[in-house]
Amino acid sequence: ISWCPPVGSIFKLNFDVAFDDSRAKSVLVEVARNSSGEVLTFKTVAHGEVASSFAVEALACLQAVFMGKQMGFTSVIIEGDSVSIIKK
């Protein structure tokens, strides 16, 4: 499945995480795009001492929400690959 742009004035915020369980480290990536597919902002953050992959996925989702709020978006789609995080 490939990335699809949002429709109209909706913005899409995508997040993903890489987690190294043996070292308890992770890297999260957040991207905001408009309906033309243009990247409006891109953020990469490294974290140490992360308890679990669930914790870092939840953090990435929360930070994507904060990113949208800081940018003043009023209508967004938040997309990640962790079904349990999105449902919660």
C-alpha cells in the first residue's frame, strides 16, 4: 500500500518508530504533508532508555498530535503503523 495524500484542506501527519529492544533505544520520525503531497515539516528524534516499543509508538503518536497543534492545523489525519496505539 502506498501513501495517499489527504483531500482538500486536510493535513496528514505520519509517524513511525525504530526500536532496539536490546539497548532500549529508539528513533521516531514524524512527517506533515498537505493535499499536494508537499512535506511541510519533518522531525526525527532519538530516545534512550525506552521501556518498550509500545511506549515509543505512543510517544510518537502524541508528538505528531502536538506537531499538528503547533502548526495550527484544524483538520488532520494521523497515520502510523501500530494498530494498538491508534485504537487507544
